[in-house]
Amino acid sequence: MTIVQKLAQQVLQQNTRAIARSISLIENETDSAQKESLLDALHSYCGRAVVWGITGPPGAGKSSLLDRFIGRLRRLNKTVAVIAVDPSSPFSGGAILGDRLRMQKHATDDGVFIRSMASRGHLGGVAGATADAIKVFDTAGFDFVIIETIGVGQTEIEVMELADLVLLVLVPGLGDEIQALKAGVMEIGDIFIINKKDLDGANRLKREVEYVLGLQENCTAKSTPPVCMTSATRDEGIDDTLSVITDYLEKIRGNGQLAARRKDRIEKELRHIASAKIMASAEHFLNIDSRLDSWVEDVFHKKVSPYKLLNRKIGEFLKELHWQ
Amino acid sequence: MQNEERFQQHRKEWENATLKKVTDRFPERKTEFKTSSWLPAERVDIPESGDFEAFSEKIGFPGEYPFTRGVQPTMYRGRFWTMRQYAGFGTAEESNQRYKYLLKEGQTGLSVAFDLPTQIGYDSDNPIAEGEVGKVGVAIDSMQDMEVLFDGIPLDRVSTSMTINAPAAILLAMYIALAEKQGIVADQLTGTIQNDILKEYMARGTYIFPPKPSLRLITNIFEYCSKSVPKWNTISISGYHIREAGSTAVQEIAFTLADGIEYVKAAVNAGLDVDSFAGRLSFFFNAHNDLLEEIAKFRAARRIWAKVMKEKFQAQKSKSMMLRFHTQTGGSTLTAQQPDNNIVRVTIQTLAAVLGGTQSLHTNSRDEALGLPTEESVRIALRTQQIVAHESGVTNTIDPLAGSFTIERLTDTIEEQVWQYLNKIEAIGGMVRAIENGYVQKEIQDAAYRYQQEIESGERIIVGVNKFTIQENPPTDILKVDPQLRKRQIAKLAAVKQQRNSEVVAQKLAELRRIAQNSEQNLMPPILAAVKEYATLGEICNILREEFGEYRESIVL
Amino acid sequence: MSKKIRILIAKPGLDGHDRGAKYVARALKDAGYEVIYTGIRQTPEAIVKTAIQEDVDFIGLSLLSGAHNELFPKVVELLRSRNAGDIIVLGGGVIPEADIPGLKEKGIQAVFTPGTPIRDIIAFIESVKR
């Protein structure tokens, strides 16, 4: 048995260290062949876990809410894995991963696995390794896998492509809630949560969210997402929100939306892998790295335009392929 | 009236009114004060001319609004500050020995340090207390430990300061109950409990409950003491730990006063009359090495607080506007390298505190960056205060640096920047919210990071650490806590539980729970009743944990 | 892409003085490491489980209360019992010089006392990283 096969087997046996190591293997990309064979080995066991995404601006209380949800799911005897994504510094490449601080009371619970992940330059609110890490937790038998996004901006839509449902957390008083509404991130939320409901302006925010969602319904086929009110610090509204989530999952499971969403996810994944692989082999065959300098010179001195240059090169490459 | 005459006129008024009132009752230490070479030492110096309005608004006279120059009209000519060394470690027996030693050596007040399990409301037998029992202070599980701690010390003869926050009500109740056993009525007791929970959330970390019930406990203590223990300082609003966490001098004052504002607000909202409790509020600051900045800091703090109490809370009594404070020299300024150098640092810091007009002072021992201080180190630290008091001469003239261009400019600058913070915190919605959303922690952390980076880069020189270093042999005579201590403490606790009437204890705890559930009622009486029956600190805190919930840290870097 | 070094900075015991721990965490981030920070009052059990889940290379323990002789070795012991003895444990805080040999004997690989420049810590990490 190869090392990777052994690792895959240990993941299936829910070995904590093996799960953690597998995720590092995926994250580090030091050996993509190993990574691929690990995921190949796990593939047929995927698809059992329910995947949530939780997103929203910084300071909205995502981790604290998550802490409460974990507590509730554990009471139902469900196991939970969390992937908490924080940004990497664009300057040093380092990161402070602190989301788990708010969930740390679950640290000694064997039914909970929290993994902090740095974005490592990946845009879209998650890390490049998040999608594959979900598969590891899924095959290790966790009932729920929850992704907490970075929560910095309005480009955080990738979580929609990874999760079965997305919780969008908003909070009154941050000043940018209306901006968020206008900018269109509203479309990624399947369920809206107004956290810190005891703050002034919570009810007004709820009305505004409902208003915008109502408008949205008129121009899309999507039905209006529910809007829940919570206070994570006071432990209020959590059970109600959880039953809204359960109902929603029930519904999309029944009407085929869940399967459609998962197929959609696979489609995107295939496209992604395809383009990455084609890109990599094209780069390899075209020998871009070593030729780039002379190409830059040619384009700079107007000897050739970028399109003309690359059309010619790729044409040559394809002809070469044909001959093989 | 000529401007010059107005200065002299006001001095006469001050002498005849404010000063005389005090000297009639408490004469000064000497009939005449002179410098070391027999030059006259004026009680207080004032300008001969200049802008009188600006002078009386900003500087004025000691013992008068805005108290820039000090809260008493005679200051250290009346009596020195209280020399109060924070001590207490291991068992109650050992701490008791140390207290008796310090009292014998001329210390005038006791200061109790508690171990971390006590501070966080766990009994010594709780698994989480492993390794911590008796480490940074004395372990108190029940009244019985208090009885040993103060054995042979009549509580009406000492003033005791207890560094206790989240479970302050419980330790105060034990102290009152112990006094009662000694035959002393509670209204004779003097001392202080720290009782300042807000700074725990942002700096020191010994919180138990969330802010709301914590503020209730504090308000309950204010109310109870105003009636039953009137001479007790019910809170020591502390900037010390904020500074230790790496804040600037401005932040130290700003966040401490913002905490103070929050406590006063809570008490006023609970229906207390501001003048009924404000005079018992006290503060606790840090003294760092930057002598002039520190002196200005203390002066600015007094001026701002007076204004806050007068204008924001409409206090009427002069006492309510006085910022009285304890000082401790800055623990984080001590170096593990060449530890004897710390004696010099502590001396500078002592001067800062005294020239800044402190009411009491703890001087750190030279070896505290290495571990618990030895008896010799503690003695040197106390001697440092005694030398400044008796030999330096800075105590002969009140606020002797007033009028210095530099000191007054620094005082004004600090005041201005503190107001900016106070306004910002008010805009956020008060200190509780500013802590909950991490604003305060971030400000402190950024300052701490900058400070440390300056040391790393060599821009800021710390003698013996990043310059003037030497090869040193590790020190040998460091005091260590007996690792068997926890076992013995657990055995004592078990014996107490065996001997007490457990039925009555259960009743008292049930009563406590009932009152905890009703936010209108004062928690002090049921706590007092429970400790008298030897209910343990952990048992009482557990009831309150169940009713109030626990606070959790939520702010990352 | 090369392997990233991951470091858990943890405060065992009940001590709430986190200035040093937070400074080190932030400085290590600025040096390019991924730092997991879990806050104060962590039990050895929670620290070890966190370290394993996060697949860290190093654990930095910070303590100022004097409980290091009990709590630091406990972390190492638990790591070994969970088959994770390869995770390198470092200590920091107010640690008397006299305690350091004992701690090293029990598997704490380095102890950094107050005043240690961050570059010394980084140099140590770089010299022993896997």
C-alpha cells in the first residue's frame, strides 16, 4: 500500500491526525500527484455530509454564531467539521488564524473538528484548498461540514459554489449593510441572519433586507429566502434559525434543488480542473517561463501584437499535438 | 483688581478655607519645612503674574477643583502616601507571616494578592486549578482560609487592599464576616477591593461573568457598602493592567476613565445618588519610566475626572470629583537581565508617582521578572519609597513641577488626547460596547506592537536588554512555591466541607440562586450569609455561573 | 508552492497576561508563518487537540503565573500519547532560569524568557523545522 493509500484509509477510519495531514497535503501542493491520488481514493465515499457556508462582513459574529450552531448540532449527536478561512498577508504570506478562538470550547470534543485555513492569495472568500478539504471531512464521516469565509468584501461568492446552503450574516450598525444589499452579494444567501438583534436598528435592517429580497424575487425565479434574527452572545434565536435551516434543507432535498446544486458544483469543479490542467500543460509545452522574456521584448518593440504572437505559438503547439 | 493681586487674593482664600479646614483637624508633619540645606520649602508655589483665569481653570490650588495639583490641600506635608506592598503567596499561613513581617517593617497598609483559581472563582480542587494553586497569590477557598490569613491582625487597625475582581463580593463578604468574628463592626473597616471588571475584559483576563451581571454585582457592592461599610473603597478602577498590556499613557488614562464613567452610569441607572458612592471610587495607575510624561499623566487624569463628575454627572460634593489613586510601578518595565538595574527604574517610577500626587504606592521588587520576589528584594522596594519620602525632599512642596512649561504642555496634550478617546468611546455607545467590538483591545495591541518593534529595532533602548548587555550567571535565590501546596490546600478544603453544616450551606446557596434570578435584589446579603456557613468560593461562583453565564474572549489580534 | 510552517500560540492555565503571546503571534505572522491563536485559559488537552487538528509544526506556550513546571510537560506528554510527539513545543513567559533544564529534559525544546528578540525565536524555528 502506498503512503497515500494508507492515508486515505486512515481518513475513512476517522483518524484525526490523518485527516489533518491530508488537509495539509492538499493545502501545500508540494506534491500534486499525491494530492490527486488521495482525492481519487476518497471520491467514491463523498457526498454524505451536508455542507453549510457562513459568510458576512467582519464583526457580524460569524464565529460566535457558528459556536452556537455547533453546540446545537452536538446535542443532536451530529458530528461537525469547520473550515474557518482567514486572509493571508499579501506582504509576508503569513496569517493569524483566530476564528477558532470563539469556538474553542468545542476543542476537546471528539465530535468536532475545527481547521483554520489561510487564504494563501486565493480570492473569493475561501482558500484554494477549501473545496478539497470539504471532501476529506465528508469522507471521514462528519455529518456537517461548515465553511466560514473570510468576510471582507463583496467578492466572496465562491462559497456559494462549495456549499449546499449559504447563511449570510448581517448586523446593524456596521454602516455598510446597505452597501452590501446594493452590491448584489444578497444573491448568495439562501438564509439571512440578522445577528446582534438586541442592537438598535436590527428591526429596521430586517425590513430593509426583506424589501430588497422582495425586489429580487420579482426579477429572478428564486423564492424569497427567510430572514432570521439571532443574538449569538445571548444565545437567542439559535433554535429558530436551526429549524429554518432544517426546513430549507428538507425542501431542496425534496424538490431536486440540492442534487442540481451539487451537480452544478461538479460541473464547475470539472471546468476548473480542466482549465488548470490545460493551462499547466500548455505552459509546459509552450515553455512559457523560459520564452517569456523574449516575447515581452518583441511585444514591447512592436514586432508583434500579443494576440498574433500567441495565436501563432498555440497553433504550432496544436499542430505538434496532432502529429503525435 | 490687578491680576497680580488676584493670585495672592485667591491664595489667601484657599489658606483660610480649604487649607485651614484640614490643618485644624490634621496638622502638618512639621511646623516648618526646609530643604536639605535649610532653605525654606514653600507649601505651594504660584505665579506672581499672568493669566489668572487660565491658572485657576487649569492649575489652581491643591484640594480644590479641578484638583490638578492634588486632592488634599496639604498632600505629603500632612502625611505621606500609604506604602502598600502587594503580597501574598502560597498558603494563608505563609501570607500571614509575610503580612506580619511587613507591618513590623513599617508598612502602613496590607495588600492581598490572590492566586488565579481564587480570582476566577474556582476552588483549589477543581481540575482547572492544576499548577496554579498558590502561585501568584494566596489560595482562598472558604472563610477558614481568611481566618488563617488575618490571624493575629486586628482588622480595625489595618487598611486592607484586595486585588480581586470578578468574585470581589465574595471576598469582601468573607472579610466582613471575619471582622464580625473579631468583634469589629463593619463600619470600622477600611480598605479597597479592586472590583473593576471592565479592564479584565480588555487587559488582565480574570473575568467570569458577562458584562451585564458583572456590572450588577459591582453596583450591588456600591449600594451595600454605602450603608454598611462606609469607609470601604468599593472599587479601584484600574489603568495599571491596561498599561501593562502595552497601552500608551494616554490610553491608560482614557480607558480607565471610560471604565469609571461606565460604572458611575450603571450605578446612577440603578437608582443610586451619585454623591452617595462617588466619593468611595478610587483609581489605580501604573508608573512608567518616562518621568515627565508620567507626572503630567497623573495631573491630567485628576483634571479630567473632576470635570467628568461635575459636568457629566452633576456631582455636588467636592469629594465626588476627586480622583484618588493607588500607583504600582510598571511590572513590564522590569528586566530579567541585570535585575539590580530594576531598583533604579523603580526609583524613577516612585518619583513619578509621588510628584504626580499618588495616595498610595506599591514598588515592585527587582526580581519580579524572574519569579516571586524574595524577602530581601521586597525590603529594598519598600526602602525605595522610604528614601523618596524622607530624604528626597520632593514631599515638602506640593505639586512642585506645576508651572513648568514642559509639564503643563504635556498635561494639556494628554488631557486633549484623552478627551478625544472619551468622545470616540461615547460615540461607539460606551465602554462595554467598545470592548465587545474590540476597539479598545485593538488600540492597546497596536501600541504594544509598536513599542516592542522599537525595542527589536534598537530605536528604543532598554539598558541591559538591547544595549549594554553582559554575560550573566542565572540567579539562584529565587523563591519557589512548594509543588505539594495544592494537595494540602485540597485536604484543608475537604476538612472544611466535612465540618460545616451542609444542609444549611445548601439552603444558603439556594437562597443566593433565588436572589440572583431577581435582578432587583442586592446579592451582598445572601453571599454574606453563605460565606458565614463556610460555603466555598467555588460553590458560590458556580451558582452565579449557572444563573449569569460565562464571558468568553472573542477578540483576536 | 512550498510547505507553510504552521504554529499554534497558546496560553495554558488561568493566567490572562497575553501581551507577550499576542506580540509573538503577530510578529510570526509578519515573518510569514501561519499562526493559530486560541486565546487564554486553555487546558493542555485542548491545546494538544487543537495542535493535531491544525496540523501545526510548532506549539508556543506562554505562561506568567508560575504553573509552567506542571503545564508545559503535560502538553508534551499528551502529544506523545496521541502519537504527535513530532510537534515541537516551545515555552515563553516568566520562567526562572533554574527551571529551564528541567523543562528541556521533559521535552520542551526551547524556552524564551522576557527580552528575547523575535529574531532569536525565528532563527530557532528555521533551524529545526521539518
